[in-house]
Amino acid sequence: MTAASPRGTLRIATRSSAQARTQAQGVADALAAAHPGLQVELVFVDTTGDRRQDVPLHSIGGQGVFVKEVQRAVLDGRADLAAHSAKDLPSTPADGLHLAAFCARRSAADALVGARLADLAPGAPVATGSVRRRAQLAAVRPDLDFRELRGNIQTRLDKLPEGGAIVMAVAAMEILDITDRIAEVLDPERFVPAVGQGCVAVECAEDDGHTRELLRAVDHAGTRRAVELERAFLAELGSGCSLPVGGHVVGGALHAFLADPDRGRHLRRVVELPADHAAATELARRTARELRDEVGDPGGADAAGAHGEG
């Protein structure tokens, strides 16, 4: 392991895209404000997902393609913590790391850029790299022409198909202050977001008590409860499935989605959660088992909603 950062300095590992850099800087600013005198630096890391723009995400490893190299920077001592879009984190924690903070959540909803759903003509092109988004939209508008979409936010916006739309996360557009490009925010109760969408999660080394204590200042209790329950739902589905999955906790309820588009199955559940966290976690897991059994998929879902930033 390389030498630790100087006393009074924290290094945050992050992807170098505009969205990742901006959200990591937000964590840095919050930490510096909470701990006067603390210096915070960003350490930029290129990931497999950033380098492989030529293929769909689900074919190169799903969610993990955006986080493994960033996590490695902490594990090998180049950084003290790692900032991620929580939706990019696999549901199984990385060995040697601790999820020390879930920052206050932005909007978890998806949005259409280019046109409203009802205004798209039959056969209009809609671009998205997410199998979840594609399945949910196709269940409502099977006539649409769905196309693959990769790249950073600006690249995606530049690829807006003529007469069509692209699908983006509202939070990504909020972070970059480009919400004026949104044509329609999709109702998250109908178009269930990805697990963790809208939240920035921060990891540090499991044995780094000092950094864990510093990160308490940016850990948001309500967001932590919601995202932990969503991640429990996802974890129960497992790590081998390519089916579209969504999970969103809001207003004391879990909104769950699992589909097998090839078999025409699109399942949604709204489950009221008890206040007790352990009981709520078990109910989230049971809901995942019930949906999996009903869909009939033998695997799990960590790669199912992978779509990286945006």
C-alpha cells in the first residue's frame, strides 16, 4: 500500500466524467465545510465502462464496470475514499471497503429529452443503454424503436435522434444544471428507478476509522435507510441475471419492478414497509423472492439495470 495522505488531507477517487467529477466535488465541498481546515483533493480514475464505449454495458460486466477501478484506488492507498453514483454499485459490498455515507438524494426519476412520451409518433426512435428503461417504456409504448446509447452526458445529448427522444436520469441533469433540456419527467411510481438512483455513495477502507468518522457529516439518514432497503431487494435477486429490475423506496413504501420482456412479463409491486429497519429489510428481500418466482428467472439482477451515469 502506498503512503497515506498528509494529515488534514482527504483524497477522493472518482471517475473523470463531468457528472462524476461534479458530484465528487460536491462531497469534497461538504466535507470541507463540515471540518474546517480539512483539505480535500480529487483523484481521477478511468474505468472499464469509460474506456469501452463501443459495446452495451450488460455485455462487459454490468454495474461493476464503473466502480471497480475507483474502489481499487482506495484499496491500494492512492485515495482515502471513493465517490460513486449509488446505482452503479453492485449489491454485494467490496471486500475491504465500507459504505460510510449515502449523501442526500436528488430526484430518483428518469426523464425524456427531446419529446414527451405521448407526443412520440408510432415507431419513433428512443435511445437508452438501460434494459430497465427500455422494458418499462416498451410496456407502455411497444411501437417505439429502441436504440442503444452510450457515452457521457454531453455525448448522449448530442445523439438525440431526429423525431425521437433519449432517456436520462433527472439527477444527472440536476448535477450538471441542464434540467432545461428535460421534455418530461417520468413518474417514478410507474417507471420505477434503478436501485440507488439519485444518490451519491461514498466508500472508505473498512479499517479506516478516522475517515469513517469524518464521513458521518455527509451521511443522510433518510437516504441511507431508503438505499439500504433498495440494495437488500437487489441483493436478494442475486448476481447472475440480465432481467430489467428497478427498486425505489419513497414515502415508507418499496416500489419494485422486475420484467422478462421476451416472455411478456412486467411485474410491479408497491409494498408498505414497517418502521423497524430489520423487518423492512426482510420484507424487501421477500418481495424480491416473490417477483423472481413469478417471473421464473433462475438468476439474479446485479447487471440488470446497469447503465452507468445518466
